[in-house]
Amino acid sequence: MRIGVPRGLLFFYYYPLWEAFFRTLGVELVVSAPTSRPLFNRGVVLASDETCLPVKVFFGHIESLREKQVDYVFLPRMVSMEKRTYLCPKLLGFPEVVTSVITDLPPVLTANFNLRKNPKELDKALHELGKQLGYNARRIQQAVEAAREAQARFEDLLLGGQEFDLAVKGRSAERNTAEVALRIGVLGHAYMLYDRFTSLDIKGKLSKFGTEIITAETVDSGEIDHYMEQLPKKMFWSHSKRILGAAYSFIDDPRVHGLVHLSCFGCGPDSMIADMVERACRRRGKPFMVLTLDEHTGEAGLVTRLEAYVDMLRRRVEVENNISAHG
Amino acid sequence: MNRLYLGVDVGSVSTNLVLMDENREVRQGLYLRTQGRPLETIQKGLSQLKLDGGMINGVGTTGSARNLAAAVLGADVVKNEITAHAVASSNLVPGVQTILEIGGQDSKIIILRNGVVSDFAMNTVCAAGTGSFLDQQAGRLDIEIEDFGDIALTSKLPVRIAGRCSVFAESDMIHKQQLGHSMPDILAGLCEAMVRNYLNNVGKGKDIQAPVVFQGGVAANRGIRRAFEQALGLEIIVPEHFSVMGAVGAAILAQEAVAGGKPSCFRGLNTATSQFIASSFECSGCPNLCEIVQIGLEDNVLARWGDRCGKWAVQEVSPAETETA
């Protein structure tokens, strides 16, 4: 049996979970190719105009699976993955939206993941998936355990600062720990940041300028909760909670010289988060820049802004160093 | 012989060239319309330079076509517009803390503290509230863009115009004009709307402190300058070379780049008559189908860009090689 997985959206958060689960069951996973121009263009044509860029790109990925001779397309409905938070509303109705737009798709394999009240719902959802494919409970339980383990390892690797491309394969590698002159906290959804094409390779561009990049995935959940407790109201979107908590942690961290928020046009939660981060940065005098990407974004404008931003950070650091050397 | 530095700022609307001497005095400033042909405009500018016995010792480029300009001229430094503008301003107006810059297609604000850029913002995709819109409205009202600001200054009671979007601004202006408001009042109203829009978008949340410098092509418009003064309650300084400040910054950066006796990469003034060929092709190496732009001089490829993977990058050619070639 072959199951198709679109390389977009939740792929960047949960692929190791799915991969280990299906592999242990003995199912072959077929992942769509990394985002490319034709795939991107197809997605933009297929998806509703109102939605955000990563959702548009995701449509391109789903459509590309049609030609891959898969028995099912895997589109889990992930409603909530931790207590008292939700994923983005755009993701919740995805299985229905997709099947109404792309008609001649192989059957959709889905299950509800709703861990809002009870973390045990994860096992339940996975069992439901396994049952749909005709496996017995013992076999499924083995797969569930493998899946949890793989996901935990993936999250640990990211926490340790491992590159996404390696961490998603469960690979650890020695990281270069040489002291860098500039460290930038790059905020944004994983499906933007780690998709090289969609993000116009913003991480690669910043690295080329000689800066080290740290992302929200390197901040542990205890620290995020600590910052979230100080908010007057609960942040109930899980991704936004992580991004915002990480932002506050970067603002407090003197080893982080500045923050860049990579947002996408049409992202509701981001529009609020970006403003909250901006206010906090202003209060603390930390340089902050929002980059909003959409399908029309040209590289030239992005490079200009990044280059100017890095120039600015570099000059600031030089000045600070000069002052402390004399003070 | 006088050592001169050439700064070139190639923007979407204008191409500016500045010749600066060792003491950072501007010897010559050229403001040319790019008119969609950056390559030819750079060459045209080059042929109009008057060296007066001086010699170009360093070249810097900036603006959205900075890479193109660098490839054609042989630049010693290639810098983004923000840095270039900040460098120019802090040299001409020591102690400057805020730079308002409005050009043809973009507008930006740069905040400096202790001579260092501490914050900046650029307008987003929309060109509302930039020079192009003023140009277009001047054309519609059949007045010279050069007279725009002076006419606005004669207004006693500026009308209120929506400045958020240029489409709405235009329909608002037509509406007010049909009601019988005078031309100066409408123009002054447009100036105020533009400044309001600028401060709400680009300047949102920025700590604007004196001295404030206003530069870019739109700084020629005295109406806009007055509107800024009224909105901010601060004196607005328009430097002498306001329209070519990016190029001034590039020239200063070029001077810094060659300091210490590094030979310049400049290809020479005869570049003005060289036959550059800009061509493009689609790379079919992978599904990304990148559009590669290639700049050639006779049989040599000087530069290529547009590829995501870097496989088309041209090895840098040293100035000595190009001269003998």
C-alpha cells in the first residue's frame, strides 16, 4: 500500500510521527517533491484567493500526488495537539475543502486529532487510522509507540538547534559551535521558514550574511509557558503561542541581537502576534523587522531589507562593543 | 591629480550619479530618469561626467539595480539603499536622528542614534504616497511637477483628501475639484494626505526626533516639506543634494572601500560606449525554472543572477583582467 503525503503545512510539524507510524505498519509513504515554481503556480490557481500563501502552496502539493499512483492521500484533521490550544482554523476543515476543489483525487485518509482536553486522544486517532487500513490493535499499538518516539526525537533535535532537514530524518550531527558575531531570532510558522522556495530561502540568505539563525523550535515549552503566563489573556493558537513565547525569550536573551518575523500575507494570527512582538521589542530597544511574503514577493526587495537589517545590527554591535571597551 | 569617487544609485524612476572628491565635497550630481532602461541610463550618465582633470579612484553602487550597475561599472562596493542614505545623511548633517526619504516607487524612514542606524522601515508593496503618484496627479491636472509644491504653498485652507490609497485619493481629489475647491487647496490637501499616509504606514511607531532630514526626489516639493513640518512640529532639513543622496552615500562607501590603497575595480569612462548585452534565459536544470539574467560585454559574461542554486554565478573577474581583455 502507498500513501501520499503533501510536503506542506503540518508536514513541517509532524512528519516524523506519521513516518514512523506508517513505516511500522508496513505502509509505504510517498512525499510530494519540495516546493518548486510549477507546483507553487498550480497551488495558487487551485486555492481560494482569500487564503494564505502556505495553504495555496499546499494545494499544489496535494495535486502533485495525483500522478504518484498512491492508494490514499493522507490529510489528518489536526484540531488541537496540546491542552487548551487550537491549530489554525484554516487547517481544521482541510479534508473537506481539498476534496471539493480537487475532484479526481485518490481517497483521503483522515482522522481527528483533538487533544484539547485529553492527550490520550493522540493514541485514539492513530488507532482509528490503523483500523481504517485494516490492521489489528496490537500491530497498531506498536506503530503508535514508534511514532511517539520518533516525534519526541525530532522535537528534541530541533530544540538542540539541529537543522530541520536533518532533524526530520532523525539525524543528529555535530553542530558548529563557533562563536558568531551576530545571532538573529527568526520567527514564523515552520511551514514558511523551512520551505526553502516559499520563504525565498530567508534562512539561507541570512546565513550568507554571516549571521546565525535561531528559531522558535529551539525554545523549550516550559520557557514558552513561563512567558505566556504573563499575558493578560490565554494565547489559544498553538503555533502563535510558540512563536510569541520564543519572541519574548529572544528579547530577553542578550545573545540574540535582533528579531525578524517572517509572516505571510493573509495570516490572521500573525497579524496580531507581529504587533505584540513589535511592541515588546520597542519597549526593550531590540531591533525587529517584519517581512510579509505573498505569491508576488520579489527577491530584490527582500534582499535589500535583509541586507540593511544585518548592516544595522552589525553597526550597533560595533558601537556597543566600543562603548563597553572604554567604559 | 584629484582623486574622485563615483556613486551611482539606480532606482526604478531615477538614476543618479555623483562625483565626490577626497574631502567628501560633491563635485557633480546628475539626476536622470531611468525610463525602464537602467543600462543605457547608466552609460548616458557616465558620458556626462566632468572629471576636470580628476581621476575616478573608487566606485560604489546602490538602488534596486545596484547589482546591474556594479557589473557594468566594475564597482568596489555594492550596498543597499538604506545604508547608503544613512551614510550620506550623517556625513552631510552631523547628528541627524531621523531620515525621511520619499523616492519614485518607495519611501523609507531611517532612525539613527549616535550615528548608527537603529531602526528603519520601508513601504510595503503599495506605491501610494510615493513620487510616482504625485507625478501622475500633476500630469492629470496639467501642471509641472516642479511647480506642484509652490502652488500648494499658496493655499489658505487645504481640503481633506484620503491618502490611504492612491485610487481613493484620486477620486477624492476629483470630487473636491468638482465642488469648486481651488487648485492650491487641493494640492495642499494632497500633500497633507501623503504625509499622513507616510507617518501612519512607514513611520508607524517610530521615534522621530530632530534633527530630521528629508531627502529623495519628493523633497523638492516644498508643499510636502511644509506638511511634514506641520505634522511633526519639527524643523525639516532638506540637504543641498537631496535628490541624489543615495549616490552620495555610495560614493562615501566607495571611498571607504578603497581606503588603504586597494586598486579600484572601475572599468573606466569608456564603459559609456561599450556594448553591453543583457540577455535572459530559463534554466531547465530543475523544476524551479529560474530566470537567469546575463550581462555580457562583447564575448565575456560579466555577471549572471536570478538562479536560486548559484550554479550560474560568474567567477569574479579582477579589474586587471578586464582591462587587458
